[in-house]
Amino acid sequence: MGGKYRITGDKYPRMRPHRRRGRLVVVVVACGAVLGVAGWGTLQLIDVFTGGGGTATAAGVGCSTKATKASPAASASPSASAAAVVGAVPKPAQITVNVFNATTRSGLAKTTADELKKRGFKIGEVGNATKQYDKKVTGTGILLGPAASLNTSLPVLATQLTTAERRTDAARAGTAVDLIIGNRFKALTSPTASVKALTALAAPQPTASTKKGC
């Protein structure tokens, strides 16, 4: 032993070196860090699947959804403005229609006027078209009215003959509109289809703008 250890009894000195406490401390700290990260990740998964936290971010996608309250300024959407305009559309009973025949077939003006009357429209003049349109309307017909009728009475009348051309005359007075029957005219739009179109015009479905595929 070289005199380094002195034996004084029946017990021998321990030859084992001292433990390295520094390494033990590092291991404990590392374990704590791992447990902390695992706990944080668990909380994030809980938030994602339960909708908590207000913001869920998907790794690799870069998309976040946030619950926000609509401001008063944003509440006035274009669809609301359109609804207000459509609300001003008159009913058939409030529209006076003049029916003119621009074809060579006789009796079309009267029969068409009678049908429009059955559908709730007021009937004004009935007869042949003026020289400006007589035998010059190649389509099914022309709907003609004052400038103010472009977004009011003309769209309503157009539900009865959906293929007709719409025109306005800024110099025209009054509120009455004309239905000028053209060469390709066969009959008014069917009652079922016209009622459906009139219902959609009077009460259009609101459009919801949603952002998909964030």
C-alpha cells in the first residue's frame, strides 16, 4: 500500500472514488426540461382539439383562425345594401304595362295583355307597335320604360318574359312600361317559372362569404 493507508483494525479503507455529483445534477436538469416540454406539448394538443386558446396554428400550414367581433362599420355589407334596393321593387299590381304587337301576327297584343292581367299587372294601352318598332323586333320582345324603371318595374316585368331585351328612355315621362312583342315571341314565361323568378327578385337569398382552404 506504500504507507498511504494505515490499517488500524479489522476494517479496510474504501478504495472506491468519490461520486461525481455534477453529472447527476445535469441529468436531473435534463429530465426536468424534457418533462416540461412534454407537458407544454400536451397542453397545446388539448387546446387544438378542444378549441381553446382562441388561436390554433398548424405546423407547416401557417394558418391561424381567430375569433373576432364584427365592427359596426363591417356590419353594413354589400348584400344588405342589395336587399334594401330589392325591397323597393314594386309589385305587379303597382305596374302599368302597355302591350304592343310588332309582328305580322294579329291578336298577340290582346292575348298577351289578358295573360298579364291574370298575373296581377295593370294594363294600359294595347295595340300595334309604332313605326319605330313595327316589324323591326327580331327577338322575343323589348321591355321599354323610363330611366327610373331600370331597377324597379322592368325587372319585375322581365320575370314574365325572361328572354326579352330591356331598354330605357331618359326622355320618357310617367311610370308605365311597354312590352313590345317581337317576331320570335311564342308565349310568356310559364306561370310556375315566372312566380319563381318573381319570388327570387323580391326576396333574394343572402350570400355568405366564407374563406375556405385557409
